[in-house]
Amino acid sequence: MRGEGRGGILNVSPLTGELPSPSLATYAASKAFLTHFSETLAIENRGSDIHITALLPGLTRTDYFASNGFAAAPVPGCFWLAPDKAAAAGLKAVAAGTRRCVPGVPYKTATALLHLTPPPLKRALGRYLWHR
């Protein structure tokens, strides 16, 4: 990409990485890493036409839960994202040069609130959401 002077990378890093997630420690930590890695690459490439975006979708209608042995999250249908809509939001963000893309109003709001939440409350929320 640097040789061409342009390009884009879209890393999918679900919101799981924004919270401590018991039973998903390695997964959540790798997603947190991927988000920060993407943002750092974006900074390193600022001023160029190379765009790196971290896509942080919330709950998305995929087979993730079933294929990993989890029951589907007991969340109202309005909170579930369609995979094609999440992907389209990510691709649009790469094209626009946006470093972080959180599709869906509920998840944009949740992410903003999480950044204001003290760590002990985040840990409690993580325990609540991912208890097994």
C-alpha cells in the first residue's frame, strides 16, 4: 500500500474488547489489542491516502454464539445488527478515513457511556453480561 500510496484496511474488532469479559478473556483482550493496533496504524499513516479503520460492531446476526457454545444473548431484536449493514458502515468509514466505526445508535451511545464508566463498574458489567 505504501508503494502505491493508497489503500485501506478494515479490522473487525467487536465491542467485546471494550469490557472485561469473563469466559472470553483471550478473545476480548485480542479485540482490545486489534482496536488500538488499528488506531495506531491509522495515526502512523496520517497524511497519506492509506486509511485504517477499526469496525466495532455490537451484537450482529451471525452464527458466532451457536458456533462458540453460547446461548444467544437475551437482547431485544432492535439491538441486533444485520451483518451487511455493519460491513457497509465499516467500508464507508474506511473510504472516509475514519479510524473507528461503531455502527448503530444503541452501540454508539453504549460506547460513549463506557468511556465515562469507572473501571469497577465496567468489571461488574462484564461479569453480568458474560456470566456462565
